[in-house]
Amino acid sequence: MSFRFDLLHRDERTAGRVGVAHTPHGDLPTPVFAPVGTQATVKTLSPDELRELGATLILANTYHLYLRPGSDLVAEMGGLHRFMGWDRPILTDSGGFQVFSLETLRKVSDEGVTFRSHIDGSEHVFSPERAVAIQEELGADIIMCFDECAEPFDRAYSQAAMERTHRWAARCQQAQKRPDQALFGIVQGGIFADLRQESARYLSSLELPGYAIGGLSVGESKEDMHAMLDVTLPLLPEDKPRYLMGVGSPEDLVEGVARGVDIFDCTLPTRLARNGALLTRQGRLNIRNAQYTRDPAPVEEGCTCYTCRHFSRAYLRHLARTEEVLGLRLNTIHNVHFMIHLMGEIRAALLAGTFAEFREAFWAEYTIIPYEIRRANREARKARIAKG
Amino acid sequence: MSFRFDLLHRDERTAGRVGVAHTPHGDLPTPVFAPVGTQATVKTLSPDELRELGATLILANTYHLYLRPGSDLVAEMGGLHRFMGWDRPILTDSGGFQVFSLETLRKVSDEGVTFRSHIDGSEHVFSPERAVAIQEELGADIIMCFDECAEPFDRAYSQAAMERTHRWAARCQQAQKRPDQALFGIVQGGIFADLRQESARYLSSLELPGYAIGGLSVGESKEDMHAMLDVTLPLLPEDKPRYLMGVGSPEDLVEGVARGVDIFDCTLPTRLARNGALLTRQGRLNIRNAQYTRDPAPVEEGCTCYTCRHFSRAYLRHLARTEEVLGLRLNTIHNVHFMIHLMGEIRAALLAGTFAEFREAFWAEYTIIPYEIRRANREARKARIAKG
């Protein structure tokens, strides 16, 4: 079975969309948030837990799996789905982002990229053809064209990298052998609207089954990120899914969907969890904070995740302080639940025609100011009011 | 509801027993192996997983919980069961073993023990009365008398420690306020048969609801351990449960049950798991070993644990090499399943009157020689035979 995307609904007041992607490993309702399983495991979680959390798509990293355990080994073990025990859709990146982030990046030419492994210093070459071949060995449902991820603020470099990314996309398309994987193109162009538009137009002409926006959330402002989405997404074919790579936070889901993004992935919720930062509708809560020492409440009142149904903030703080592995896991469960539940509410609101109101209500409650500071501010305000 | 033990069946050919302990948190079929949850979590596992693994009893450490998060906090949060989300029986040790193992042990007198915390160096005092009070705050179903754990090879010290342990047991019994907790006495006496017998006789006279054998598996030989069980257990009241503290390995369960032990606890299976050493009926298998790199087989053919049903040795090795938390957890699931399943088979064999045969079959297959070495030996032998 090959990949197909059905656009089911368009929001009237925003660019939000509801769809479903059909993949060899089942249907993928969009918009969707994909937790990241860099090394063939979403850190701390079992596939059963991910399924119970309602995860439908996960991302795995080509660069990491190529180095360890090796994509040939994964292929020999029956592919990534079987290897990691996950039977729902998987997306692999191309390795481009990782390779271009390496301090051990050696040589970049049209032919490809020479780099040294961050693990043992051994030398390797990625090219468009090689990146596709590795992803074919891994066997994800959605695979990505090899792209050059430029530092986004330098116009000349952004343009050169974009043009190379275009040449590489055509070569990836040529190199693809497996008909059961959907090869997505990646729009580049830094923070330059005209480059982004040129990139969207060129890649659209390749008639790929889906398109990603790459090179964002790498240091530019949220305004720049939103501006790039606003100029790029309208130029991409409406009947193809749009994937915003490496984004996001809760607020990024709301704002990305409002601009027409269908697929998101980010390590943020799982990484925050391991640091004790828990997501709530009012913002982040740091469970290591002393104020939770004797707090019998769950992380978030009304949350239906396993963690909130069974454990107090006091217990989670104890696990964090004693560096118990279960703490990492219970925190991860909460944050992944938060993201998937939020996306479920977004999708329902889009279908009900109430997404604009949902977005407004979200921002009325949510703050990027840490929860503890906000609570302290609120109590200080109350105290001031009480004093008259 | 208070504690009651029913002895259901005695094996005819060994000293093995089958029973059931009734506790405020449900029935506890014996013999039983208790996984250890030192800091109010069996490392890496959730309470749901423990339940699915068939765990009925877990142990938590008084010393650790007293220091972090504090037994008063645990009491305030509704007790240990509620705090850690475990609604089946819990046993707490008295803190004696930990305190006497500390490098920061300061002063020991009949009154009690002064020590410094291994975490922050703060000074604390444990006495029989204090150890009972702390365990009453924690709220386990089975609690232990405060005992002096002597180095087991010095006769004079073993005798003095045993005598102090007896005086402390009587004080613990006096100090106990909660009627819903079963206070067990601890037999001491090092590796000296007459001391062990004296200890068993004295503690029996206190008519406690259960008895533990302490101070074993601390460096003495297996022969010494077995000899101590052989001389001690026949002197303990038959209608009370017997608990062998801090033991054991798979072979210890088989041999301990054959001598009349009802309850075991040990960190070994969970600690081994985190080091990549997996239990099988043929002995230990080290999953980090290079020979498993491309091995699609489960850890143990026929094992019904979650890990063996879903994942290959190759995947577990990958998780171990990449230091992924999921690996610690999948390994722990396998080892805890192994111990609980083994005890289930032992109990069934006792009831069927086939435990002597089971014990023989166990030893025919099991070896304490690491799995890899045994396999290499077997293959070398095969090669020699093939050559003639």
C-alpha cells in the first residue's frame, strides 16, 4: 500500500486544516504531533505506553540509527517497525539537520557531505542517494529528502543552500526505489520570504507526496517563523500534507495549525519532562521546585494521563530529587499526553468550526512565563488587593 | 484488619511449605519473592507493570525513605501505599542493615545508633523505638524489629550483636502502637549454629507474627548460609512465616524454599537487569555481549514477559549500548518476571508434591557459569566430538 493524503476539512477563519494520511502502517489523522524516538525509542516509553497515549506517528533519526545500530542491521531485523516494536506510522528525517549541526562536519559539495561520527570519530559520507538508501533500509512510512540546513540569517548562504537542497531533492526522487514510502521535499530559504517562496514553488513542481518546512526553530524569532509559514504554506499544493520540522511547543502547535501545518515533531516535550518541566494549560511547572514537597495534588487537575491519575506532585518531586528512572518516565507520560491531547482538542475544534475561539481561549490561559513565577505573581497581586 | 498466616501445605520430601499471609492490603501466597523498591519505586517499573508481572509483595527501605522524602511526609501523603500508588502488601526493613553498613556510623550503644546521612552528612539517631515509629509512619503491612547486623565471622561480636538484637526486639514489641502492622523478629548469630539456635529460641518466645533470618548473604559461603537455615528454621514456630532477608538469586529461591523459607527479597534481579545481565533457566546472559548484535531471538525462548514477547536480543543490546532508559526497564521486566514466574512454578510443584523433582531439574539446567561461556564451552565440545 502506498501513501495517500485526504484533506477532509478547511477552517473558515484560519488556514487550519483537518486531514488523514493513509500509510502502510495505518491511518494518520492530521494535524498530528509526533514524539521523537531518536535511537528507535521514545526515551523512557514502551511502544505499549505510546499506543495508550494515543500516539499515531513517531519520528526516528536517520543519522543516529545509521551509526548505531546501523541501518543494515535494522533492515536485517525486519525494519524499524519490527525492531522497535511499533506498528503505527514512522517518519525518518534525512540526517541532513544532524550532519550540518556536527562540529565534525568535514566537507560539503554538491556530491554530498563528509563527516565524522560523534561517537567514535569514524568518517562517513551522506549524499542524496545514500540518505534515501539508508531510509529505505530503515523502512519508515514517510522519509525525507536530503537537505542542506543553513544558518538562517545569511542571505547568500541561505540561497546557495536552498539551491543545493533543490538539486538534491530531484536526485532523491530519482534514487528512490521503494514505492511504499512517501518521500517528502524540504522547503529551505532561511528567513527570506522570496527564497522560501521560490523553494516552495520549485519543490511543488516535483510533485512529491508531501512537503516539509525545514530550517526553522533554529534561533530565529517566533515572528520570523510565523512570517515564513505565512508566505510559504499558501504556495504548497493544498492536497499534500505540510510538515513543520523540529517544532514545537504547545503554543507552536496552536499557531502552526492556524497557518496550515499538518504534521509537527519535537524533542521538547520529552526533553523538558526529563528535566522536570511539566506542561500544563497555564504553562510549565518545574516539579523540582520546593513548593511541591508536600503537595498532594496531581500535576494538572483534570488531566487524565496515567501520571496524574495515580501520583502526586510530592511523589514526582521525590522521584526527581532521588534521580529515579520512574520519575523521568512519569514526567514523559504527562508531557506526551499533554501534547497529543492538545492536538486532539485542536482537531476537534477545527471540525466543529470553533478553532478561532479555541486559539483565543488557549492564549487567555497559557503563558510562557514559568508556572511558579506566575503563581507567585498572582498571589502577590491577591495580597495587594487584600491589603487594599 | 490484622496479619494472619495460614500454613496450607508441607512438602513430604523437603522442608518446603506453601501458605498464605492475610494482610490489610490483600492475601500474599507464599513462598514469595519480593522485588525491592528502595526509594518507594522498584527501579524503572510502574505499579501497573509490577501488578502485571504478578508481584504481590514489595520491599521498601526505611533508612532511605526516612532521609528522603522523610517518613513524616510519607505519612502526611497517606502512607507509602498511597504515596507510591501500590495497593498490595509492602514490607519495610528496620534500617538496621543500612545503618550498620554506613561508613558514617558514629556510635552504637544499647540505647541506639548515631549515624550521619550518606546524602548530606546530617546526624541522626535510630533506636528500636524510633525504627518502629518511622515504620508506623511509612505504614507497611510487615515491619521489622531494629537489629544489629554484625560482621558474621567474629564469634564474640556475633554473640554480643545477637544479644543486643534480642533486647531491641523486646523493646520494638513494646513500642509498637499500630495493630494493623505485623512486626517480625530477626534471628542473628553470624555463622555460628549454636548462636543461631539460641536466637531462634529466644525470639520464638516473644510470639511475634513472623520471623526473619538476618545477617546472611553478606560474604559467607552458600554452604554456611544453608547450614544456618538448616539449624535455625526447625526451631521457629511452624505456623509463622519465615523471611530470608536480602536473598536471593534464582538458585537461592530453590534452595531456600527447600529449607523452609517463605519470603525472600533481593535487589539482585533488578540490579543485574540494569547492568544488562538477564536471567534464564540456563543461567545469566549478558545482553551487552557482541554475539547478540544481530540476534533476532528473544532473551529466552518461551518466556512470556512483555520484553520477550516484543523485542529481540539485538534491540535490547542496541538499547544497552546507547544507554537508553527503556533498556533498563525492559531488562528489569524480564528479570522480575523470571523470579516471580520461577516462584510460581516452585509453589505449584510444592502443591503437586513434585518439588524434589523440580529442584533436580532446575539444577540439571541451571548454571552459575555465565551463559556465554557455557555456550562457548558447549560449542567447543561439539566441535571436538565432530572431529572425533
